[in-house]
Amino acid sequence: MLEELNELLDAAPQRPDTGKFTLLRDSRTDGSFLVHHFLSFYLRAGCKVCFLALVQSFSHYNIVAQKLGVSLTAAKERGQLVFLEGLKSCLDLVFGEEEQSGQPSPLQFISGSVSNLKDLFDFVRMSLAPTDSDSWKGRVLLVDDLSVLLSLGAAPVDVLDFIHYCRMVVCSQLK
């Protein structure tokens, strides 16, 4: 089935799309399989992927990815995948756990100390920043599920700004 989806989208791992913004929306039918498809597709294509997983745990995504023939653990270890586990980050903030890196939590806005998504944007920007040793075919940002940011208290205008700035970061690295 996923091969047919790739044909419909005119996509192939040998030539991943660059500079493209795709927003998935599901209303009556669960479309979460598309998130799993795109995650495994871009990892197979050799792209650097920043995945903001706000709905499920790393373990969930890894189990599904393994069924699709991709190891998220291996992708993380080789630096191809940067994974933000939103559920864990939210719990850490709510229960006062410190970030291990010493940096502010990307989801700091839910604590009420800041009202925008700047820390989350900075996380994305730093995760996708090119390095001298990069050999990735492109950079991809996946977010599952953007509406969770609204549920966590982010203002709609902040979510729109976040999308805009993330798109600019990803597209500017194509030049």
C-alpha cells in the first residue's frame, strides 16, 4: 500500500522532496499511519529528521518503524534522527524535573514562564543545523500532532509563527 502512496505523491527514497511543506489533516479517519510512513520514508532516503512526537512515546514509534523495516534507535545513534518525546518532556515540566542538558525544555511554554514557542523553535533550528561532516540528502521536520501545541496552551498565532519559522529554517538550508 505504501508503494502506491509513494506513486500518488510522485515520491521515491532515491529522490526525496526538498523545499516542500506538507500538512496532514485527518478528521473522520485516523491518519496516523501517514506519520509512520513519512518517518520511515525520509529515514530510508538518507535525510536528517527532527521529529517532534507530541502524541506517542519513542517506544511506540520505534515498534511501528521496525515493522516498516527501520530502526529509530539506530537512526538516533548515527545522528540521523533527533527525537523530542513530548509526553515525557511535558511530565518532566509538570513534576519539576530538570532538563539533563541544562538547556530550557523545548516545551517550556506549558509552565507559563514563557508564552511563545521560541524554545521549541530553537530546538528544531539546532537539531537541523548543518555541520561540516553532514552527508544527509535533506532535512525534514515531522510533527505529530501540531494541534497538541494548542491543547497545551499555545496561542494559535504562536503555532502559526512556529510553522512559518520552521519552514524558513528547513528551506533556507537548501541553498
